[in-house]
Amino acid sequence: MTDETADLRTRNSQATREAIGHAALRLAIEQGPNGLALVRVHDIAAAAGVSPRTYNNYFSSRGEAICAFQADQSKRAGKALRARPAGESLTEAITAAVIELYTDPEPDRAGLSMIMLTPELEGEALKAFTMAEGPLADAIAERTDGDGDLFPAVTAAAVAGAVRVAGRRWLEPGTSEPFAAILRRALSHVLPD
């Protein structure tokens, strides 16, 4: 198998995963938190244009499929930090990377609300957000030359927590402030000056 063939397979696999995840989230939003149990694997697969067997190759639960976009986005946190200019301070680089990752485009309020505020999805949502920690900690360690054995991991966990708290604040009734502004404020409480 050539590198080009492997790359095509990877892209196709990611496209299938995204299609299933988007279909799952859309169906969950349509049913609402009280109708979440009505979202069936068969319906998700049909909406994504795949078989239930293909669905099962990608996801082990409805919650995992519904939260897939958030999980995939979180996995890119380390890559986003690595893409920042070397001359930026760690705080500037993390803030810019995280804000760009989570606000370009601004989150879909209905989707984020479904993911973060539905009790049946709470564990999966937490897992999705904490997926950012490992890749982000690795990128922080690279940027700081491994400064301290706990610093990268603790900082990454604090950043993931700040993203979750900012999301919850943004979803509060009556909040009109852009998510980016709330996220920037949350990050300022956990990153070194």
C-alpha cells in the first residue's frame, strides 16, 4: 500500500466518522434531552448513509457518537499549540491556539448544550473534553523543553477544565457575550502570567 492510498483511507475513515457523529448529534438535538433514548443506532446509521455495522466499527455507544465532534476537536489541541509561532509566550500561544480551536467557528449552541447539559451524555462529554489533555500536555512539554515533570500535564488539565467551565457559562440563559471572550477570561485564570 502506498502512502497516498493510506492517506486516502485515513481521510475516508475520518469523513465517515464525522458523518456518523454529525448525524447522531443532529438526531439528538431533534429529539431533545428527554427523547435521547429514542435516538437509535439504526436511525443514526441511516441518516449518515452507512450500515449499522459500519456505525459499530466507529462507535461503541450513542453517547460516544453524539460527542464525536467535541472529542475529535479536543484531540487537535496539541497540534493547534504546535502551530503557534515560537516567539509567543506559553500563555499567549495556548490562549490563541485554544480560542482558535474552539471558536472558529463559534460553537453551535444547541449542539454544545446537548453535549454538556444532558445528564445521559455527561460522562461522554467529560471524556471528550479531557481527550485534549494528553496531546496538549505533550505540546506544552515540547514548548517548555520538559519544564517540570508535572507542569505540562497540570497545565493541560487546567486548560481543559477552563474550556468546560467557559462552555457552561456561555450556555447560561441570557448570556450574549461571545464564546471567545468567555473562553479567554476562563483561560486567564489558569495560565501563568
